[in-house]
Amino acid sequence: MKKWGWLIAAIPILLVVALCGMFLFPLLFMGGGNIGYGFLGGAISPVGEREIPVEYIPIYKEAEARYGVPWNLLAAHHRVETVFSTLQPMISSVGAEGHMQFMPCTWVGWSHPSCYGAGKGSFTEEEKTNLAMIARYGGYGVDADRDGRASMWSLRDSIFSAANYLTKNGAATGNLERAIFAYNHSQDYVAEVMMYARLYVTEGFIPIEVIEPSESGFARPVAGEVTSGFGIRIDPVTGKPGASHEGIDFACQAGQRIPASKAGKVVFAGWQDANDHSKGYGLFVWVDHGGGFKTTYAHMSQTTVHVGDVVQAGDVVGVCGSTGKSTGLHLHFEIFVNGRRVDPSPFIGL
Amino acid sequence: MARSPQLPDRAKTWFSIIIGLLLIALFIGSFFSGRRAAQPKETKPAAVHEQGDVHQYEAQPEPEETTSKTPPITEEAVSSAQAVLPDFLKAYVPFDSKQPDAYVDRSKLYITDSFYKQLSTFQRRGTLSRVKTEYVTAEWTPAELKADEQWYNVDVTVTHTDINGKNEDGLLLYVVLLKLVDGKWKVDDVGIRPGSGAIPE
């Protein structure tokens, strides 16, 4: 009886542990900040349908199923490396080979004695495809077409090998940029691969900004028409992104006073480049609102505040103008969150 | 075997059940009170009342404590820092896959030792679709200005050439960190902003 009694007593404690688990487990998967990101993968977009040879898509998807690397990331690599194997001959000036442009040492294995520098190595054609050799030297080459060889010149082998390489560098666990950088040590390369990966899916990797307007306390600085919104413009024909605009432009009139959107402290007031008034923002004011928030009032003809001034929402910080890189009177308004420009629209109720 | 003289077993059982239930109640209570405290204040965006051409705002709370504790930045410091950007970009951006390290050597004069070391560590490889990249123009705006370090968003218009000699325009969206080293502004890092690779307007 005593034994069963203590067992009954333990039930509430187990319940507490279970409840803790129920509440805390989802928190592990919740973002801590206000701004989050989407993810790669998903259904093919119209741009993807137009650009990617249809017969390649099942291969990317099979590689995704096997290695966990999003299929559109593989397609993006293929696009950036060889424009889907259309750029001939598929050998680069440093010795990268095949559909996905592997360096022979990466394919066969960097522990091979001939491997150093860029990784061209010294291999016979047979050695480059030899599975025993690849296993021995720790290479990434894969025999996906099951012909007993792993060839950089086999489309299937090279795509699976790229997936193998990317997953071992973190792509399957979300470290996409690190994995892409490992593939080719260039920030420009990473940016380009990410751009195509995003273009090739409908719902993939669109930055999702989750903000709470009611918390912001920002007011629309001027009532004028919005002449240019925030974001990257997408070419309606190619689907490719055009130049970015990282603020909102409001029409304003000569002499119109520009008020602060929210209370804060002026941290800059002056020319972006005192030696060249045609540069960038021209005459601008930055107001730091605390909590990582900062607003920009750019292209003004005159500033009416100084660094260190504390302003209230509505206090005039300058006068509408067209200084800097501007073709007409307007206010360029920005909101920074922790050093990054974000879309002001939801903050100011647009 | 001697039984416990203080409490009978049955009482111990019930006592433990009560404590357990109290623990559950406390836990659930604290969870919901925590959620209530974390809920945002329902402060609506300030309304704008038109009065002539001046916008009047409703009273706002005092500004929160600002994050900037550093000394104020001057126009002169901003101008002198960004003066390094044109020469740096003309050295750093052009790329030729036949000389993949040339851009690092060209940039050496304009970058910090640590960034030079970082760039020298990895060899960049040209792709068949980008065997050559040429600098066309660049524009920039400040993102963060401090007395000894400044961040700029830099938009670089480039022309890429593929292995067949076909040209394509491109836009590289960089974030460039400048640091004041021994009285000279030098580039300490270059990152990529989302949207890079876009087509210039």
C-alpha cells in the first residue's frame, strides 16, 4: 500500500513536468525577435518554369529527398555555375569541371597528395571517377546513376554530389549561406545563388517581416502621396529583381516643414558628403528612438535640429527639398531596426 | 519494520497530492501572468491632424533612452570616411577568373590587415556564367555612423561576362564597414544585402 501511495503522489509531479514540456517545447521553435525569415524550398515559380529545363527538376528533387538540400538551391547552383549545363566547355580557367563545376580535389578528396591551392590536383580521368579512390581520400563525388563510376560529367552524379557537399557544409540544417560560401568563397556568389533560389519557388525564401504596428508609435511624417514604396522592384517580364529602394518617398512641397515621426534624439544632422552635395541622402537627419529604432529624413533643403537635440513626435527636423541623389522635391523616409532598414509602411499605418 | 511515527502513509499520500496540485496551479498561474506582462501596450500610432501645412501630433511619451552613447559624429568625419569608397570599390569589385586573387592585392591599400588576411584565406573561383566582372558605377548611403567606425549600404552596378563573351548587367548590394585605423579610414568588412544580383534600373 505504501509503495502504491508514493506512486500516486508522484503523478502530480509528472504532470508538472509534462506541462512544462508542453509549454516550453514550442518556444524552442519560436523566433525571439520581431523580424524573421522564410525558408527555401517549395513549389516551382513561373520564373523557375521558364528557366529550368524540365527534365532536371526530378533530379534536383531526388537529391533533395536524399540529402535534405532544397531542390531550388541545387537548381540555383546549376544556374550560376553553368547556366544549366549550356556554357561549353564546362571547364573553368582554374580547373573546375562538369555540370556543377567541382574542383577535382573536392570531388576525389583533399587528402590526396597532389591536392593543394585551388584544388586542381593531379589525377588521371579514371582516377577522378574511381569510387574506391573517392572513399579513400574523402571526396564528395557520388555515383548517383549507378554505373559504377562517379563522374563530374554525369548530370545526375554531379547534382547529387553537389547536394552531398552542401549538406555536409550545413545546407540541410539551415546554414545555407555557409554552405554556399563553402562551394565558392565569394559573397557575390552566395548572393547570386540565393537570388536564383528565391526566384525559382513561389513561396520560398521571401523575407517575412512580422511587426506589431500598435507597438511602434511611429507616425506618418508627411501627408503627401507615396511616390515610391519600399523594396526591390521585380521585373514583370523576367521576374528578376531590379534595384532596391530601402525607404518610402513622400511627395512634399518646397518650404514644407518635415516633422519627426516619433520622439527621439538627433544623432546626425547634415550633409551625407559635405564635399559633394549631390551624393546619396544629401542633407539629412537621423533620429534615434531607442530600442534599436532610428528614422531617416533625407533630401531636405534645410535641417532645423542639431546633433544631441531631443525631439518630440511632430517637432520639425528640417524642410522639404531635393538635395543629394534626387530628381525632385520629396522626403525619403526610412526606419532602421538594429541597423537594418525595414519597410516603414506597417509602422506608420500605410 | 518500524513505521514512521510522524504521519500515517495515507496522510502522506494525500499531502503529496495536494502539494503537487498546488505546484501545477502555481505554474499555470505564473505562465499566464507572464504572458499578460509580455503583451504589447496598445499604443496606437500618433494621429496626424492637418492644420495648414503643419502636422500636429498628439502628445507622445518622452523618448526612450537612446542607444547612442558614443560622441557625436561630424560631417567632416563622414565625408573623409566615405572618400575611401570609390577607390576601394574600383579595386575590389572587378574580377577576372584567370587572376582570381588580383582583386585582393588591388584592394590591399584600402583595407585593414585583418580583412586582407580574411580575403587571402579563401580563393574565390569564377563561374562559367561570371568569368569576368567589371565595375560600372556605385552609390551609397550611410547605415551607421560612429567616431571610429561607419557602415554604408553600397549599390554597385557591374557588367558580368560569361565564358562565351556575353555581357549581362548586374547590381551588387554590399554593406561596407569602414574603420579608423591610425588616422586613416579603411574597409574592414564587406557583406551582401538581400536582393544582391539584381538588375540595375
